[in-house]
Amino acid sequence: MLSLKDFLKQFPFFYPARIIESCTEWIDKENQKSGVYTGARKHTYKLILDAESYTHALPNLLAENDADKFSVNVFYQTVPVYLFYLKDCYLYKQMGLVLTNRGVLFQEFTHHFGIATLKKFILKHPFYTYSNQIRQVNGVGAVLISPQSQNYYHWLFDVLPRIKLYESVFGHITHFCISSAVPQKFLNVLPQFGIPLNKVLLIDDTEKLHFNNLYVSSLPGSEGRSPLWGINYVREKLIKDKMPAPATSKLYFKRGSKIERKILNEEALIAFLKKNDFDVIEPDALTIDQQITLMQHAQVVISAHGAALSNLIFVRQGTTVVELFSPDYFRTDCYFTLARLLNLNYHYLRGNKPANANWGDITVDITSLTGLLKIILDQ
């Protein structure tokens, strides 16, 4: 039952009291209010890793106007990452919302997907940060929740790299907080990162948890642009065979018919690829270890833009990848940047959108793919 105290602490109920853009600035101000010495015994933070800057070469462009799609991800900087220690605060929902004891929302601990900012999203969902279910959690928590962390991409690139940022305080943490929507096969890799499953605290989307002591790390990078330190950390922990056999496999990741952004002529595409000695793979049917082994032996990978391409994190330097794009969702910050950071041989192909097709649906021009594969395989 919600106590009167917990109810009142959520005032003004409709919206968060305000939104904090910088947790470091907020901690500095809060600690100054109490005086230097008393304040230092409350919230604190430490810089773990500086920002990283990257410059990538453009791929071979298939059309001149495609340059705009890639140029935005050719030169950029990731954010510095911090470890924060917060007292008397709340953790809520599977977006990983962190709020102060007075309902002030920290913006930097959650990605907001979509065109609108987090602030505009909250204004459209007035009761989003209010809950009538509040539970006190004893012990020390650490946040390993990010929006869509049940998605393979976000698990690999938003969640697992954050574990590195907690390593210096592992011995103090009693609860690693993870979304209850995360599949069991994702959770099964946590012991490889030093997290026993009995320390996992699964968070559903209705209950607000109160912690007297909570560690919160920065998100590893801006959504879609993963830093090299995070990529290398995940590879180090999950790739067991450091000297695999030569990479000779040619793989196609089947898109299927039950998800958005369908490949409408996928049957014809698969028939063509099989004739060219490609294996057709459904990554969802495999464990993470099986996917890693598969990727370690991959010479060429073809896939539509989607979570299956997250497996590129496990391939070897020089592997060739062909990313199939929909004109509706020509997004280059996820796998183009990953391919460049891992020194992969990156190519792309824009699909055709038939009249009256649903958003994101495409057909793949087999003739164009034939020409691209001839170039790739003759190299």
C-alpha cells in the first residue's frame, strides 16, 4: 500500500518536479548546499573514461545523395562516462528512469527514442513518473537498464558495456537492476561479466523502487554510436576462442515475415543467395554463444538493417558486410560506425519500395546485389 509520505514525495503527481540535464552539475550544487564536508557524504561522482573522437571513411556510395546519410557519422565524439553514487532516490520503469527523492528526473540516464525530446515525451504522458506501487529495496543497487534493453542491439551496446563502469565498486553492489523483459538467454551471459544471477533484481514496468544507495553509470554512448571501449569490453568478455579456424562462411540473416521492415521478395533473395553458397541463418533461434561461434567463422555477412547485425561485434577484422536499407529507415549510426571501428569491409544496398508497401518494407534488386557480390568476392 502506498504510504502518505511516498505519495506526497511524488508531488506534483502529473509531471516530474523538473528534469535535470547534468547529474554532475546537480550533485555539485546539492553538495554545496550542505557545506563541503557534509555534502561530500551525500551524492558523489567520478569520471571513468574521457570522450572519444572518431573519423571514418565514407563507403563506396551507390548514389551521390547517399553521402548525406553517412556524413553525419563520419566525424563525431562520444560522451565522457561517469560513475554516480546517489542517495535516497528512485528507479522506475524499463526506460531506466532515475529520480531524486523529490521527483526530479535525471535526463542523461535514459535514451528517448523518437523525434520528440524526453521533456516533450513526458509532457504528452503526464502521469508517466507517478506510481502507486513503491517498494523499498535494502542494500546497494546498480542500474543496468536502458530503454529497449530486451532488444539484442541495446543489450549488447547499451547494457553490457555499463558493467565495466561499475567494476571498481563490484564488491559493494548487492542488486544489479535489469529489465524483467530481458530474455533469459541474455541474462545467462552475466556470469561472464562477473555478475552472479542471484544478484540480478528484475524490474517490471509498474513498480517504483526506492534505494537509499544507488550506483548509476552514464550510458556508454549516444544511442546508435557505440564507443570503442564498450565494443572491446564486450568482445573481450564473450569471445572465448581467441584463435578460431579461418573465416570461410557466407551468411544471410533471414528477416522473416512477422516483423516490421519486411523484405517482400525474401524467398527469391534466399534462393539466389543459396545458389551462391550462403547459409541462411535465423539468429533468434540461437544462443548468444552459438551466434558468437557463427560470426567468428564469417567471411561475408548480408542482412537488412536490424538487431541481427549486432552480431558484427563478434566478427574478425576484414570481414565483409552488406547492409540492406529501406528508404524509410536509412540509418547509418549503428552498423556503419561499428563496421568502421572494427575495420570491416562495409558495403550497403538500398532496397526498392513498391507502391502501397507498408512503412519500411522493401524488395531487394537481385541484379544490383549480383553486381555488388561480384565486386566483393573478386577482391
